[in-house]
Amino acid sequence: VGYYLNNYKFIPCYWKDGKLIHLESPGVEGYVGTSIEVFGGSVFVAGYQFSGSIYRSPCYWVDGVRTDIDVEPEVTDSHFYSDCISNGIMYMTGGFTYNNNGDKKTVPCYWIDDVRTDFVIPAGEKGSCYGRSIFASENSIYVSGDCRARKIVACYWVNGTRTVLDVPEEASHSLGDFITVK
């Protein structure tokens, strides 16, 4: 899954057996597909669109038909990085950025279908966090990602509780790009 650039417009697509498959993308600045799942014969793609009102806004496609996700007016950027299907339910993760009186922060979150659940950033912690990969199993939702303050630190959340991953002290940054659970 991904996109190609045509006359400065991002065109979302995926490839099946090397054949290009287009995703619905009407006349805005462009769309990007970021993650793909196949379930029950249907193709699910998470992604985002570029638009004039906010930098990015989340959307997803099921069998090529796009659904845009509404965001609050104070949100300046929002996107899906990853999706998964569990028991026929679509889960997506990413983040949204808001600017509250000059305090710009990205909050990690996940969506089940069109309903967003935000992760809590601990009180006093400055910086932003991002959800980059999601896995759902039974009654638990797992998200990997990173938080940014002095440096970028890999972490994961289980049902909203964050755990920072161990890296050498001299590491300048780390990312949690993928998560799966056995």
C-alpha cells in the first residue's frame, strides 16, 4: 500500500500481484495509504488526506471506497499510520495534533471504526506521542509508537497504559514501528 505522485497530487493505491489498484481520491491535494489488511475477502486500507483546512485528516478505504473521519476544529493535523482487523472489527492508530494557546501537542490514539480513543500523556510531560502500529486480541488493544520530549523514545501501550522501551543511554532516539502479540 502507498501512493504515487502525479502532477503534484498524491494518488493512493496498492498493488496486488504487481498490478496497480487505485483507491478513491477525489479532487483534493492528495491521499496516502499507510497500512493494509485483507479480511473476509475485503481490502481495508488506513491512511490520510491532505486538505486546505488542516494539514492531514484521517480516512480509510474498504474495497476502494473511502470514508473520511471528522475531527474537531482545534485539530491541525490527524492521521492513521496503521490498521488491523480483529473479529471483523477495524482498528486504526495514529495521532492528532492540536494547538491550545500556543501549546502544540500530538496525542496518540486509536479508532474502532469511526470512534476515537485518546491515550493520556502523563501530567507535566512535554512533547508529542504517536501511535504507529496496532494489534487487537480478545479484550486488549496494543499500540507501538514513540514519545518526543528531549529525545524520541520508543514505547507501547496496552489498553492505554504506556510502557517506555529500554534502549542504550547514548541512543539519540528510538521508534516502535510495529507490534504483534502471540
